[in-house]
Amino acid sequence: MSAQGWTTLALTLAVVASLPYWLPRTVIALRVRIFARVGGEEGIQAPGREVPAAEFKQVYGHPAANGRSRGAALSDLFWYWLSPGAEIHQEHLEPGPRYDDVARTTRQILAGLSREQWTELVGRCTRRVLDELDDTTDVQRVRLRDLMMPVWAEVYHEVVFRERCPRYARDLIVGNADDVVSALKCTRLRHMDRRSRLTAYLRDRLAHDPPPVPLPSTLSERERAYYLQGTFFNTAVVQMSEAMAHLLLALATHRPVQDRLAAGEEDADFLDRVINETLQHFPLFGVAHRITSDAIPRDGRDPIPAGSVLLFNYPEYQGSDGARFDPDRWLSPDTRPSAFIPFGVTANRPCPARGFAVLTMRVAAEETLRRFRLESSVEHTRSLPSRGPCLLVPRTGALWSPVGRRIRLSALRLADRWAAVPRSLVQLVLGSYMVWDARRQGLCRNYFAASSGGSAPSVAAGR
């Protein structure tokens, strides 16, 4: 081979070897531009030039920032991802009697358990799922989101129906939640058949053995099934599974923090501080959009006009990129982050689980750490499209040699980096298609257009 040939080969190998370090980030940037072009640019960024960070909470909590779906092109995309029943999803209902009825029912269902009952329920469900792990090997590789999703499927089924979740029902809930979150992250297209199977189960269950808490009277029989599916077996299961995946992966990638917990010498609040630090670095919400029903006045600045689409960017507002992972910053008001809204703003549809989310995360984490040491070397991002690869090392098993640990973690890091290359391309293609298809179907736009004409069409199937 000539010198030029060797040079070309060397350059080709260098480019190929470097793919995991630059291609995924390049594709992400390209995907954002395509999404904006296909989906149409709209909205006022917060924080941003028109709504600086200092005004974030003030604008977010203003009574006029209360529109949710109607009037925003972005709503078509969220309705598309959250179908079926996006039109009565609690987070996407417009303010009014139906929203009040739904929100009140959700609070009543969640308030039916005391803190002691929540602790017992989450601990029991976590132990049951962990018992199903393969116990024939000393070290197991798992995806943390996949590990945690059955836990929360069982928890919220029991919260709603007040009885243990059958295995077939758990499988339906996990299948539905996994399909929704995979579509949201653009790693898979929607599979509406998986979602419709859960809808059929819920409709049959409500017809023959309804839950003890009466469901919203303003909803039809079909809509009540969609309400449970969207609020509890979609949003609740997905968000808690994501939260736990972030928490456990943070512990796996910050060994000193995990060792402090394992030593049992820290104060009782240390794990709560770890949870807060995790939610600071990896907020569960990306961008929440609201449509203003009236002008929002501001001191020394032009008011925000009625009909504006406000885009509240949680990661941008909390701004923890590059910051050191330090749970002890929460010990003092002087070091505690002021821009911290893990469960939203109280005045504007805060997360219904805000009162017990940290408690339940603590219980699930303690049960997991009691059995396993967590080890991971993968990249930890807020979107977590990899689902959190991690090694579980039994605390009662054989000791893991330092050499074996380094080899396994190096292999895990390398596999994760290379997996990001095809995955980012898949996200680019599928994400662009879903943004286009959502805009083409116009589920939200058509629903409200028909409502104005006197009869709202069914958009439950999401076509």
C-alpha cells in the first residue's frame, strides 16, 4: 500500500474511532434545528431575553399563565405522544370544571395513604421486583429505568385500586409506560396497540370492580379509563421510574456518595439531600408550555400579551450543567440553590406527587442499596435515552476484585459510547417523523376546532 493509502486508512480509522465523541452531540444539535423547522417556531423562552431568570417564577405563577393546550402548535406534539386520551390528561386539560374535578380526584386518591402506608407499599413492591432478579450471578447488568418501572407500576395500581397488582396488569402498565417514554425520547415510534391493551383492561376493570375513590363525574366511562391511564399509569409511572433511574445512576457514578450511605454514619437526611442534588442536576421536566389567557404585567417591562405561548425551560432555569455533584450544598441556606423547582411552581399546576415523591424515592433507594452496590461508568444526561446501564453487585456475594471492577466498568463505558452513535441517528429520523406526523394529524388543533363548532371529535386513538 502506498504512503497516501496508509494515510487515508489512518484518517478513516481515526474518524471512525472518534464517532462516539462528536456524532451524538452533532446529531442532537441537528435534531433541535429540524424539530424547530418542522414543528414551527413559537413561544417566549423562559428564561430568555424576554423573560429573564429573575422573573421565571413570577411569570410562571401568574394567574394568567393558565392555558394549557388550546392555541399552541406544540400541544399537537404532546397530545400525539400522550395518546390515547390526551384531551382529558390532567396536565393538558384547560382550566375549568373538568380540570378541577380531575385534579380533586387525583388528590383524593393520593391522599388515601398515610406516610407509613406509602413507606410500606413502596418497600414491599421494590422488594418483590428485586426478588425477580437472576440470583445465579454475582454481578448483573441492568437498565435502571427498566428495573424501576415494574416497581411503580405495582405501586400505582395498588394506590388506585387498593389491592395487589396482578402480574398481567403490571405487564400492561409497563408496556404502556415504556412505549410512551420511548416515543417521547424518540428512540421508538408509538405502538398504539400496546397502549390500547391497557385501556381495554382499565375499562373492563372499571365496569366490574371500580376503585374505592369515585372517579370524576364530569368524565364519561371511557374518559375515566383514559384519566387513570394518563395520570397514574403513564405520567406517574414514567416520572417516578425516570427519577429513580437518575438517583441510582447518580449514586453509581459517584462512588464516595454511595459509600457514605452504605457506611450508615451519615445523618438521616443525607439521602434526601442526595435526592435533591440529583433533581437539581437532572430535572424530570424539560420544557413546560403555558398559554396566557390575559396580559401579564411586569414592572419596568412591556406586559406579556394574552395568547402568548410561554416555554418554561426547567434545565435552563436550574442551570446545573458542569456543577459538581455535592449533596452537602443543601446543608446551608447560603449554598443551597435558589433556582430549584423539581415539582413545578405551586401556583401553576404543581406535580400532585410533590408531597411524597422524595419519601417514596428514599424508600426504593434504601431497599436497592440494602441488596446491591451500584457501579456505572456511562454518560449521565437529563434525557437518559440509554435507560441507565448499571452493574448491580450483591452486597452478600463474593468480593469484586479491583482489576475485575476496572475491566467491567471500562467495557460498560465503551459499549455506552458506541451505542449512542446508532441511537442518536435513530432519534433524528424517528423524532423528525413524529414531529411532522403530529403536526399533520393536529390532534389538539382539530379537537378544539370541533369543540368550537359544538361537537368534539374523539382523538383518543391518536390515529
